[in-house]
Amino acid sequence: MTDLTARLSRVFGFSSFRPGQQEIVQSVLDGQNTLAIMPTGGGKSLCFQLPALCREGTTVVISPLIALMRDQVRGLQELGVPAGALTSGNTDEETEDVFRAVDDGTLKLLYMAPERLAASGTLSLLRRANCTLIAVDEAHCVSQWGHDFRPDYLRIGDLRRMLDVPLAAFTATADAETRDEIVSRLFDGMAPATFLRGFDRPNIRLAFRVKDSPRRQISEFAAARRGQSGIVYCATRARTETLAQALSAEGHNSRAYHGGMDSIERRVVEQAFQVEDGLIVVATVAFGMGIDKPDIRWVAHADLPKSIEGYYQEIGRAGRDGAPADTLTLYGPDDIRLRRSQVDEGLAPPERKSADHARLNSLLGLAEATSCRRQVLLSYFGEESQPCGNCDLCTLPAKIFNATQPVRKALSAILRTGEYFGTGHLIDILTGNATAKVRERGHDQLPTFAVGRDMGKAAWQAVFRQMMGRDLVRPDPERFGALRMTDAARPILRGEAEIMLREDTIKSARDRPTVKA
Ligand code: ADP
Ligand code: ZN
């Protein structure tokens, strides 16, 4: 982990950068004049907040919206970052606090409305604050032709000249004219380092499959791409080794890679991957940073990634040359349990844990999506798009069905057994399978016993997995395997909401030759 990602996680609680962020952060950190164009919701604020923390002195942030500024300052303060704002919405006390922090030299970020630049004393205040960087949010407000024109933004260029510090400008509006205007007005026409990137990587095909027999699924995927370079990501080190062996046994050229290997062994694999054609590296997420191979043709995930950001980064290693590349991500109930428990067992404070659960929900939403996956993925990063035609759901639309009744039956089985049991036992109850455990506990006497006889075991497993994916039920962190209902499920239980689920497209494991991973 680099210092930067360590700080990203320690201060902001994010496990990885979003697409594009790292390069921008680095540019700003290096003191270059920088212009970044990113979709709304793409995570622009972090691109000046993180460098501000790493740099000496204070970063002044010019932003046109008072409410937004106040939100950001509050958010930063909650994270323990010394930040303040000077806006017309301030109380005298707030303003006093800011001046005091400036004089103490403790302030890292000072937010300011553009109008403030007109006030006498602002320049000397910024000098006193040891301002070493200017960040301009919504930089398109400097454009006279745009509908968001703010005359006071025209003062920013002077400010930069007088303070003689680097400037970083951010906007979501990317048209070429606006860009030119930003460059001429904010940077005096000197071309800044410019980052313009939507998040879409249209040459990368997206696909998810329910995990059935991962070893067979991955080996079939690899066999269909024999001779091409690929990466298989696994959640554990042990899994990388067994899977690499299995692939080698099937005649693939494949190597394991993980952080537990010594650095020489790792270098050997990295080198081999760079120069050999058709090598498959089976790795943990330790593999990838610094791998700069343009013709990686495929990336598979044998286990669900940790987050949507991680997923995007990992699949994004494929097809850098722009030629078609393929991906496959496997996921199942055990993955959901693993990722939930990693959040629950982490040391983060409760608010951060709930944010991490919400982020995991977004990834699961992508896994269980019912329409174009790229649309779901890009919308998470704030980008609107049309159905892509290059994902499994565009090729073969999911069949969805009204699952309100089955979900209510399942919830009722969970509640009537005290939220104490796991999927296997609950499915025995629902399908009327009077096992010894069911009889011992008297669960064959419950009104829910056998109410789900009309559906097979595999169909029930699919319902339970999707209920976990939709966060209607969560594994109980205290009791291994037991499922508890969440508040999100209440409207369905009370009959106030309906729910549509996917019909599973996998065949049950019994229909397949049994190869266990
Ligand atoms: P923008 O200003 O580009 O519209 P924001 O800076 O408000 O976007 O960020 C949008 C959301 O993305 C925020 O909720 C923020 O917490 C989140 N975010 C930013 N960077 C990351 C990251 N590296 N990992 C996870 N979430 C992030
Ligand atoms: Zn699609």
C-alpha cells in the first residue's frame, strides 16, 4: 500500500481510489497546475482534499455554493481534518474560529465563496494563512457563455498570480469551449495538466455469474481464451495457489501471486506476465499496482471483489490497448457473508461501518442487476449512459419475476425461528423437509412449515442469496450463519411493497459433473 492509499483509507475510510482520482491527486500533490473534468458524483472533492492534507500550508477552496461548502467543511471536521469556511452564512463565532485557526497556522482547508475575493483584506488573510494551493470547484462558472457564470470567478486568475501558487480546477462540464475559457481565465492560457475522462471503458465486456463450482467456472472461462493473457483475482492467498495449480493441471500456463510471497518471487511473476504470451496470473489484489501491460485480454474474479471501486480498478486492467477484453465475476452467498463480516469485524466507527455496508450494497446491486450492467456501474460513478450491448444482461436479458410472496414466506420463516438459523435450515422448513434438526426444534409444527413446497431448493437458494444481496437480510455477526431481517424488509413483510427478483440462470450444481474447488 502506498502512503497515499494508506492516508485515503485512514482519513477518509475509502479502500481505493475511484477511477481517475489517483492521477489527479498525484498531479495536484506535485504542485502542477491541474484541470480535472469528471462526472458529477465522480469524487472531485477528494482530489483536492487529500493533496491539501499532504501539502504544507493551507489550501484555499473557491466554491460557488454556500450549502455545499458548509457540508464539506462539516464532513471534513467530522473526519478530524482542520477545515473552515468564510461565507455570508457564517455566524460571527464561526468566522472568529476561522481567523484564529489561520493565525495558529493549523488550518488545512479554507473554503471561500468567490464574492469574498472582492473583499479587502482577503489577499493578506490568505498570505497570513500560508496559502500554498488554490482549488476551484465548479470551474466552469468562470465561463461567460455558460449559464452558471459567476463574475467573481474572474478574480481567481489575479489571485493565482498574486499568490504565485499552483491552481487546481474541477468541473463536470467538459465541452471544449468551456475548457478553453477555463484555461485562459484561470491559468493565463498556460496549459495545465488536464484530466478528462468519463468512466466508460466500452471495449471491456462485463459479466457476472452466480458461483456454482468456481474452479470449473474459471477453468471453462480460461479454456475458451487459451493463449491469451489474463488475471484471476481471488479473495485469499490459499485460493490463488490451489486455483493456479488446477489451471496448470489443465495445461494452462499459470502462476500464483500474493502478498505472502517474497518480493523476488513476486518480481519473477510480474516479469513473466509482462513478457510471456498467454500467462494466467491467479492473484490477490496485491497484483496490479504498477502492472502496465496493455494487452491483458481478460480478468476474472473467482470471488466477489471488496467494493465497486475495487471491481472497476481490477477489470480496468484488461484491454488498455482498446481491443475487446472480457471479464467474469463470480459471486455467491458465501462472498456476501465474507464481505459483510469484514465490515462488521473491522475497527471502523459505526457510521463508517454503515457507509461500508451501503457501498457493499451497491456492488451487490451490480451483481444482481436486472438490466444493463454498464448503466448500473456508470451510474454509481455519476455517469448517465444508454444500454451498452456489451454486457451479459444486454446479450441475455434477465428473467425477473414477482417474488413478493416467496420473500414474505422466507422472512416469516426467519422471524418464527427467532432469527437464529441459516439458509439451509430455513429452506428445509420452507420446503417441508422434516430433517432431524427440524423435528427436534419442533419446526415441523410451524405455520410456515412446507409453505414453500412449490419451489425447489435451488430456487429458494436464489431467493435467499438475492435477499442478502438486496440487504433485506444480513448474516448475524454474533451467530455464525444465522440470518437476521433488516429494516429494509419491513415494508415487504407488511405487504406495503412488492419485490421483483431474477430467476437464476445457473443450472443447479446437481446437473453438472461434480468438480469441487
Ligand atoms: P463530485 O464533487 O465529483 O460530484 P464528490 O466529491 O461529492 O463528487 O463525491 C461523490 C461521492 O463519492 C461522495 O459520497 C464521496 O464520499 C464518494 N467518494 C469519493 N471518493 C471515493 C473513493 N475513493 N471511494 C469511495 N467513495 C468515494
Ligand atoms: Zn449492457
